[in-house]
Amino acid sequence: METGAAVLEGTAVLLVGTGNWLSRVGDALETDRGASVRHERSIDDEDGSDLVGAGECLVVDPTGDEAAGLGLVERIAATDPAVATVVAARDGSNSVASRALGAGAADYVAIPPDSVPTEEVCDRIERAVRRTRERTRDRHRARQFDALFEDDRTATWSLDEAGRLERANEAARALLGTGDAGATAGDPFWDLSPWCDDEQLRSDVQRIVAAVQDDRTTGRLVTELPAGERLLELSVVPVADDDGSLGGILVEGEDVTERVSVYRDLRRSEELHRVTLNNMTDTVLVTDDEGAFTYICPNVHFIFGYTAEEIRDLGTIDELLGADLYDPETLEGEGVLKNIETTATDRAGREHTLLVNVREVSIQDGTILYSCRDITTRKQREEALATLQDTARDFLYAETDAEIARHVIEDVPGVLDLEASAVYLYDAAENSLEPVATSTGMERLHGPLPGLPVDGSRLASHSFVEDEPLFFADVHDSPLLENQATDLRSVAYIPLGDHGVFVAGSPAVGQFTTVKRELADLLAATAEAALDRVERETTLREQERELKRRNSDLAELNRVNEIIREIDQALVRAESREEVETSVCQRLTEDDRFDFAWIGTVDAVADRLDPRAWAGESGGYLDAVDLSLETAEEPAARTAATGEVTVVPSVASGLQEADWRKAAVSRDFRSVVSVPLAYDDLPYGVLTVYAATRDAFDDTSRAVLSELGETIASATSAIDRRNALLTTSITRLEFDLGESPFVLSRLARAADCSISFRGGVQQRQGGCDVFVTVEGAAVEAVEAAAEDVLAIESVRRISTDGTGSVLRLGLTEGFLAMELADHGAILRSARADPDTTTIEVDIPETVEEGHVVRYLEEALPVVDLRSKRRIDRSASPTLSAEFLEGLTDRQLEVLQTAYYAGFFESPRESTGEDVAETLGISPTAFYRHTRTVQRKLFSKLFDDVGVSATVNADS
């Protein structure tokens, strides 16, 4: 309870009246009670107006003008009941007191006439002020309660001390579903709708009411209403009587559905912001104007390594980000400063590059907000990319793989900030990885790098073979580490495509961050692209050189081919062997392509080469050298002895070892080629060509000249064959072949008969047809036996007379008559019996007899010469040859088949229809061919020979 001084302290007291006692009371109120006193002697309508609304005190002495005094009291009481009015009068009477209290006075004090009880009057005034204030407070509280109780936003129930309903406001009635309070008054609160139907909810409501009854404590319950998805918060508050006992219970119910939803959203938002702030890489700091921290983001350790407490201990933001980070006046003018780049050192002493935004704010006590983003990695990447750009520019001008490797090693410190690096390049010849560039840091930390086999057994080799980048936080953890003594820990092995491997490392563990791996891959990719470019350019240069060489070779080949064409034309026109050999030598030396060419043949008696034809500037070379086949030093003699092409790229090499080299060099012969002249394995001599330059005979020249040798031999053979047909002098040799593998011998043994060949061979694609006469066996037996002879693919009967038959044998391989013809000889006849085979061969005088004999000895296992004789042929054989040359192959086939079938016999052994059927043609075609052949024969006989014969007869 307040003391008197406390009650009236500072209270404005208006004393109104003429009584002298008022002055003494006023002095006492000011001096002892601390009141502010004003004394008005006359009563005026405005008196007391300044007290209204201030809750002050009015003391009125109505003596002398009772009506005016009481009217003032009544007016003040009506205007502001909070003003305490006291009526004090001498010689007080009950009527005045009654009227004063009726006018609204808080108290009436009778002043004795003989004395004034100043202290008592002051106490009465104090009590009146106290009571007035209490009544005012009670009225105010009542109005507040009524206002709260009737608030339609909150359901309110007033319960008695037993928990029974006394009163409910409109919101509560709406919640309960009742129209007025009387409908449920007196019911226990927990039995009201809507919770009476839910046993658990009813029990919870009863529990919180009981808690208020027992403990006088406020109870609270948040529950979901059964009627729907709405949340209700019930607050139960005890209401105490003046003696402190429980006078009632007040229950408030508020629909908190939306608030709870907002609260939940807020909690989720707070959780999201907390997680975001704890995990984002940007750091937010807030300071006051002096730079002292008012907020520190929980993730501050991400950048600075400090805890929030350690940051706060630094004092101000200047200790963290440095002074003069920004201009305060600029910030004040713009409100925000963005992307201020600065550096800061973290707790471990590492320097970070930061991008800072500064903004004016008003958050609690903070006025400046800093958002810091660590761009150290980005800055390093930018600097590394700038270095890589320079590296790529250097690579553009690099011309070799080794130069590119050196550029890579030089740029590793700037790009990766690593001291050890190396580049292995693949050596295809050795199938190994060779270190072509190594940094001094690699040599110091690891030692010399050896070459590595490409077998995947070492780390660099494994990376290359598998085309797989390898990054190690500690390379000592790898079982493939070859050098356990290395000081390197963090190491990367990155393949450079097919070119090799890039290696970079550090003695520290865990150096390859995501950014550093990315930069290492980028450096390796740049180097690989440069190596690809060098490889392409090298390939293009090689291709260009090869193209130039091929163009040069092609031009040279064209010259050689031109010479060969000229030689071929000369060979076609040549009528003799001497003309062939002379034409070849002259054509080879005509255009300065070659200095000297000559053809020689082997003198079997003297065992040396004899020159037959030559052209060019020899300078007596052939007379100065030894052409003996026994020593076979000179290239021509060596070729004659071995039958192989001999090439001397440089005559001057080994000059002191051979006399022929001295003779050749002295005549300015620098290179030589000698090719054999052979056709169908028969030698016709040696062609040797000399040039005034080294390496004049490349592979193409050798191949062309070798083919030329075959062409010369073929032309020589053709001339020999032609001369054999035209010559009138021949040598006839008879040979015994024994049990020969000759095809007729095999058929005779298989059929146990005699088989004779008297001429008649028709060459066709894939073989030839031969006409033979069979004696001593049925033709059916011979046909059956022919099926077992592999060289015979078909047998056709031409004629048969019971004792002998003519057959046409289709052979899958060449016949001896054709092979002898290629060597200028003629197989005149052949007879094969089961035990022996005899052949007759005619050799013209223009053909070397030894060639033919050597061929037979090489072709057949047994060749015994039985007889040899010289024969001079008349003109008829020449006429026969000329006639046969005029027939086509088909005409000759028809003529031979008709002849051996007995068509020309009298009487005929076979009709034209029989022969036509044998040939597989129509009779009309057969007769047309025979008439054509007869016309050619008579034309040759009468047109070419008949005139001469007539002239000779007349003479």
C-alpha cells in the first residue's frame, strides 16, 4: 500500500474556498505530502478544468456559497470521475454532507470550529485520492474485461470456481453452436460441445481446468477440433477474490490454425535459412558504424577458418578485411557497393581473394552488412587460364614434340603451382615411353626418370596403355609405384593421347583439388592438341616429300617407260636377234639416261661372257675388265653365273677391293645394274646398264629393266621360233624317256596300250587339246583310264576303225609340244608304250641345240639321246608353215578334227555330220569351215607357188 507521501507525491491539489484553514492544509500538503497546491478563494465555473483528465484532487469549502461549491463538485464529478473531490466545511451539517456526496464527492470532512486538524484533513484528502484512483482503476479494468470478453475474434468463457459455465461471449457461443449463454449455463465446461464427444479431448479440457483449481496456475491446451482441420488454443486463467481465494475461472479459446501454419512455415523458413547460412560458401557479416560485429554468419569458417567467437574476438571488421576497404561517403551516397576485390588471410595463414559487397542496413544494432565471396579458386583459374593461353600460343610455333614437352614443363608452375613435372613420349621403334622433358623439381624430389616399357606395369605406362588419368593424394598408396624412395606425394598421370604421358606432382599430400585437376586436364589436352598438330604437319610434310619423290619417280618412270616403249616397238620390227640386241642397247643410251649398255651371252667352252651388242661411251671398258664366270666379280658376269639381278648402287664403294670398280670409276660409271635375259627358264644372255650417278637404279628401275630382260628374251625366242619355221636345215633328235611322267606315258600305262602323237595341238584358255592315236586297246578302256590321269580333263572320240582310234584329249596343263615350241623346237612325234616313251624333236639351225636339251633334262627325269641327224627340208614345209599361219584357231581345229576323223579318206570313215557333232557345231558350220580352209590352201598353192612352178616348167 502506498504511503501518504507516495500517494500525493506530485499530485495537483486545487483548494477552493475562503476558509483560513485551507491555507494551513495547503502548506501541509506541499510540505509533508509533496503535493502541488493551488488555492482559489472564489468559486468560478472554470475552476477545476485543468484537473480533468489528469486524475488530480479538488478540495472545496462551500462556506459562504454552498450552491456554487457543490455545483463545482457536481460539474467536476460529471466531467471526470477520476478527479478526487473532497468537500470540507466548518460547522458541517448532515444535509450539506448528503448533498456533497450526492453530487459525486469522494469524501466530506467537517472542520471543527475551534481548531483545524490539519493532519487528519490531509489524511482524509489522501484517502479520497486513493479510493478515487482505485475506483477509476476498477472501472477501467471492468471496461477492459468487457471489451476483451466481447471480442468476436476470441472465444471467452467465464466459469465459476467449480468449472461450471457462467457466461460465454458471442465467439464462444458460435464455437459451441449455441444461440445464447443460458442454454449451457451451469454445465461443466468439459461437457460442452465440441469436445464432449471426444473422450480424449474432454479429458484434456477437464485436466487443465482442474490444474487451475488445484494449483492456481494458468493452463494451456492446443488441440484439433473434431469437426474439421482447425486448431484451437485454450488458455485457462484463475480469477482471484479480494481475499486471494479462487473466485472464478476465465477460459479463452483462439483459432490458431493460421498462426500455427504461419509458425510452421516460419520454422521451416528458419530451418532453410539456417541450413543455407551454414552451408553456403558466401559469408555474411553485420557491424555497427564503428565496425564492431553485431552478426556473424555461422559458416564464417568456410572462408576464414575462424569460429564465430574467434571472429568476434578480433574486435572490428578492419582486423578481418583490412582498413580502407571502401569509402564511407561513397557508401552513404549510393547505399550499396558491389564487387570490391580484396585479400584476406585465414587462420592457417593462407591468402584468399574475396569479392565483397557492402550495404547500408538497419538490423537490430547493425548498420553495415558485408557479404564475402571467396573467389580464390576462380582467381587461380583465371590466372592459370591466362598462362594456358600463353602456353597455347607458344604451342602454335612449336615444331617438334620435344619442344612442346619443354613448354609444358615450363608452364606447370604457373598453371598448377607444382614444382615437379615431366613429359614421357612414346617411342614406337622401341615400344617404350621415354622422358623427353623433366623439371628440376622432379629430378630433386624423384631422381632421374628411366624409360618405361609399354606394358602397364608402371603408373605412367598404365595411364598410357589404359588411356586413363590417374590422380593420387599420396602416390605411395599405389602398388604400381616403381620408386618407393620418391619424395613425391600428390602426383597426377595424364595420357597425351597416342603421344605419351604428362606427369605432375608435389611433396605435399592432397594437392589435387577439383580446380587443379581441371587445370591439369586442360593443360594436358592443350599439349595433346599441339602434339596432334605437329604430327599432322609432320605427316603432311612427309607426304609432300613423298609426293615430290613419287612425282620425280613417276617422271623418271615415264622416261624409262618411254624408252621401253621405243624398245618394244623396235623389238616388234626386228627381224633378227642381232637387230634386237643392238636396238635395245641404242635405245637405252640415246637420251643421256644411261651412259653405257651392252648385251652378252655365255661362252660355255670358255666359261665367260662374250659381248654381242653395245652402245654408249664405254671407253674400252669391256676390254679392260674380266668377264669370267669363274671369278664373277663384274656385275654382268655375276648375273650370268647366278641368273639373278645384280645392282651396284655405288661403284666407288670398296674401290680397292675389285679391279672392275677401278675401271668403271675411271670411266665415270657410278652405278650399275645387270639383269638376266631369260624366257621360260631358258637363258638368252645378260643386259648390263651403267649410269653416271649414284643410286641411279631404284626399285622401279630395277623392276622395269628386269621386265625388259624378259621381253628381250621373249622377242629372241619368237625370232628363233619364226626362223625355225622358215629354215630348211634342222637337226632331228630322238630321245628315250623311259617310264616318264609325260602325260601320254601315264595314259599308256593306265590303259596298257600304245599312244602316238603325230602333230595337232590346239591351245585354249586353261589348257590345250591334243590329237592322239590309240593302238592295242579298246577306246572305251582308254577313256576309262583317262579319268584317273589328273592332267586329262576330257576325252572325245574322233574316229575308230576297230584296231586303232583317234582321240582328242583335253589337258589342264601345257603340252610338251607347246613348251618346245616356246624354245624354237618342234615336237615331231611321240609314242608312249606301257614301258617306254620315245619322242622326236626337230631343232632349226638358228636355235641353240643345247638350250633345248637342257630344257628337256630339267623338265623330265629321264632323257636319253638315242639318235641325231641333220635334215634339209624342201620348200613344202615352208609352204605348210605359211599355210598354217594363215588359218584361225577355229579353222585349224575343224581341219585337224576332220583329218584325224578320216573325213578326207576314201571311202570316208566319218561323215561331215559326225565331225560336226564331235565339234559341237552344226553341219552347215562344219562345211563352211572346210571350204574356207580348202580355198586358203589352193590360194597358197596356186597364187603364191603355182606361177613360179609354171615358169620353171616352161623353162
